[in-house]
Amino acid sequence: MKALLKELPTLIAPVVGETLMLYLATSKESTSSVLVADRGHVQMHVYFVSKTLSGSDVNYTPMEKLVYAFVHTARRLRRYFQAHPIVVLTDQPIRQVLYKPEVSGRLAKWAIELGEHEINFSPRTAVKGQILADYLAKTMVEIEASKERLVLTSLEGKEYTYALRFAFTATNNESEYEALLSGMRIAQQLGIKCLDAYVDSQLVANQVNGLFEAHDASMQSYLELVQEMIVKFDVFRLTQVPWGQNKKEDALSKLATLAFDHLRKNVWVEELTQKSIDEKSTVAPIEEESPNWMTPILKFLIEGMLPTDEKEARKVCMKAPMYTLVDGALYRKSFLGPSLLCIGPNQAKYVIREIYEGYCALPSGYRTIAAKVMCIGYYWPTIHKDAAEVVKTCQSCQQHAPISRAPRHPIIPITVAWPFCKWAINIVGPITACSGLVFPVKSSAITEPSSKENHSGPGAKT
């Protein structure tokens, strides 16, 4: 051990005119590079550079990230690049990518920027300094990312471990407040009424307990949120513990940033995209009329009460097994998909209007509208009826809908096209003209026509 401590690698200063070698490495969210000098077949470290990718840089292709790491190193170590020849040891075709004739965009700009230096590319025959570059690319996430840990322990000693990862920058005290608020939210969702919380931040513990005052605006906002959450518990105690007694949680927070993926098997992982104190856009809720169709089912599921009418009570008992309560909201169970949130008449009208007339909406039939309503997770008993009413009352659909040429009522078929084609009138006796325009007729009869005489004239015999 003493021998190893004596020979620890240290950074050295390069000799004038000495050729330096560069190793590059990238990961999903960071890049790194190591500049080394060859001294007696031993590579000595001259400098190392690392950078965390953010914004659109994360969307670069692997080759673009590698070239970007090269450019970033040249900018940071400009004096070394101007005073020494640089040999890039890599197993990637960086030279072919930078200097091909059809290159354009950011790669062309980077190629021009690197053209002022004496740079050569050589295949990497051995790992050597590449190990340090890969290590920096992996551990850079731990340096830059915000992280926190959370462990819930029941009275029986059972532990529920959570690893929190923040997609925003936060100070140590803000991270402690975020972890405390997350734990209180989880405990509230589990229905816990008595909660003992332990934090290793003396500032957070004393501010919540009233011993310290919060002067910073963000600390005041966090303190107000915690006090609002405390009211929801019957008993709440917050205790500050030394860092020495919090080693397990500290190790968990480091693992959550260093090796994030493998924690999903045994640890619940949650990524927070927004601070708890940031203002969130709220929409005025739609007030429902009471009672509505959900009222009897809710009373039966919560209080066990049934309507006084025997028929209605029987209906409620038959329908109740198809519904369930989740956080006080009524859901209808589904056989082939997730449970559907039950809503009242006013919310139902709003949902149908949004689907039928909202942004990117396409007027369609009532069956399609009902299917879309259930696909987005809503339910009420009269979905098809309400959708049909909306379609019928749509003014634009009535104006631009195709005109139907079908008859209003169903057509009744008739076996014979001409009802009286089989009948004829046979007049008995001649018709003679007389004064007063009177035509006397002795007798008339309706008979079946024969094949020989279909239309008998005057003087026909019977």
C-alpha cells in the first residue's frame, strides 16, 4: 500500500516541442478527454477535460458528440494545442468525418476551427489512457446531476426505498426540502397519519421546527409548503440526524446518479422535472350538480347506504361491483384496459365538446366520439346518447353534411305494379245520344276480362 501511495499518478508539464496524445470518450449526457505524454513508454497525464451535455447537445449523434468533445478540449487547452503536435488515439473514423468533401453544418464549422492546429490521427492499439477518459465520462453525471434519497420505514421494520433524481439544478438545502416533501406526499398517499421524519440538514430541521428563520425567498416558499403538508397529519415530528448515521441514504443518492438503471429492480426511482415551489398553471375546476348518477354508488361504496326504493337499491347493488374508489375518485373497472374515471354531466359535456370541437379535432360520428372518450380514460352511462345529441345539434355539420337521397320512410313493396290491370268494365246496351245530354245506362257489371275481349264496345252482349 505504501509503495502504491508513493507512485500515485500526478499531472506533469510537457516539454517544449513534445508530441502529446489525446484520448476521447463520450456517454449519453457527458464527454471527457485526457491529454497524456509518452515518457519512456509510460503515459503520464498532462491534463483532463470533462463536460456535461445540456439542451440540444444531448441529441447529438455519437460521432458528433465525439467531435464535440475534441473541439471542446481544443478550446480549453488552446495553449497546449498551439505549442505541441497532437495525436488523437481513437478507434472511430473522426478524420474521415471531418475532412470529407460533402461535410456541412456544425461538422464543417468544427473542422475549420480545428484546422489551425497540428493534429494527426492514429489508431488506438492499446487502452491505457482511454480507461481514465471512459471513467470521467461515466462519473461526470454524478458531479453535475442533482440527487436525493428517501427511505420509508414502517413500525414493523419494513423499508420502502426511493431514489429521487432532479431534472433541475438545486442547492443542497433545496434538495433536502424536495426529499422531505416527496416523502410526505408518499406517506399521505399511503394513508399514514403519524409520521416521524429524519433529515441530515440542520438548517431544514431547525426551520421546520421553528428554531431558525427562513430569510431566502426559496427557503420561505419551501417552508410554507412543508407547513401546509404537516396539517394533513395527526402527528408529525422532524428530527435532525448526524451525517454519520445517514450513510445508507447517502450511498443510495450516489448510486442513483452513478448507476441509475440497475436501481429499478429493488428501488423505486422517481425523477422530478419541476421544483415544488414553481408556480403551476391551474384551471378552474368544473363544478358538478349534486346529486348525479354517481351519488348512489358513492354512498354505497363509502357509507354502505342504499336508496329507499327497492328497485333502485337492487340496481345499485348490481352496479357497485363494477366500480372502485381510488383516492376518493370513482373509477369504472375495465376488462381490457385501465380503469376509467367517472365524471358528472357538466364535465361530460366539456369532454365531448373538446373531442368534437377542440384543437386538432375532426367532426365525426357519435360512435367514434364515444370510443375516443373511453380511450382517453373517461366514463359515464350516457356516452353514446350525449355524443349523438352533440352531433345532431352541430350547425356546421348540418350545413356541410352530404344530402341523403334515401326516402324518409321505408318503402312498402307491391306485388302488382298496376292494381287494376286485371279488371275491366263491360257496359250493357248501346249508348245513344238524347236531348239534355243524358246517357241512360240499363245496367253495368264488373267482370273478369277474357282473352278474346278485353275492351267491349257499344252493343256487346253479356
